[in-house]
Amino acid sequence: MAPRQPDTVDRIIQQWAEVRPRFDMSPIELIGRVSRLSRLIDRRLNENFGEHGLQDWMYDVLATLRRRGPPYELTAGDLVAQTMVTTGAMTNRIDRLAALGYVERRQGADRRTVIVALTDAGRAKVDDVSTSHMDTERNLLDTLSPNQQDQLASL
């Protein structure tokens, strides 16, 4: 295996070492690279979502409902819990997805509960996007061997 080429994180560490030789920069070796990798992954995934006329949060809500299985619905509160956003943010997201025809609201049995259901159009959209989404994620991992992918997943 060829030696690794220095990257931006290596240069940052070197710069700190020159001005603060006793400064422990070991955390940035991992955190800096994970942070940079996260931004790269987000950029690539968002390019794919954009090709389908979606934003990442839209896919998140649609995929959460789709993974639920028939009848592809959850309470608004369950969506909040599963997507880790505020109630206000979820209300806005549901409004926007409903305007696009991807979800619909229904009143629950107790009238205080809001049920959010995937429409046929929403299901078709998430099914279409999920295929290219997995292809994009697979492509991002292509440089790692199956063994390296297993190791990274287990970490």
C-alpha cells in the first residue's frame, strides 16, 4: 500500500506544532477528518436529492413514513421523535410536503392527534429517490474494501 499523501488536516496539525509545540493536536486527527468527511457526504447526498427536486429533510420525513410500512403513517409526535427536530420545524415540514402532495394530514381518534400519511405520490417519490440515494452512498464507500467498511461500521 502506498503511503498516504498529507491532507489539509495534516497541514493544520503541522502549523499548530510550529507555533505551539506542546499543544496536543491528536483530537483533530480524527475529529477534523470526520467533520470534513461529513460535509463531503452531505454535499454528495444533497446533489442527489436536488436531482429529484427534494431537500435532505424532505427525504428524511418521506423515508421515515415509508420505512414504517403500510399504511405508511405516523403521528406528528412520532415523526418529531424519529427525526429529532422540534415540533415547530416538523409542522413546517409537513405543511411543505403536503403542499407538494407527498403527505396528507388526518385527525386522530382523540382529535388532538395529527396523523401524517404518505400519499401515493409521496411513496412513488421516496421509492424513486431511495434507489439513487443508496447508489450514491454505495459510491461514496467504493474506495473502502468490504473489510474496511465492516471495520468502520463496527467502530
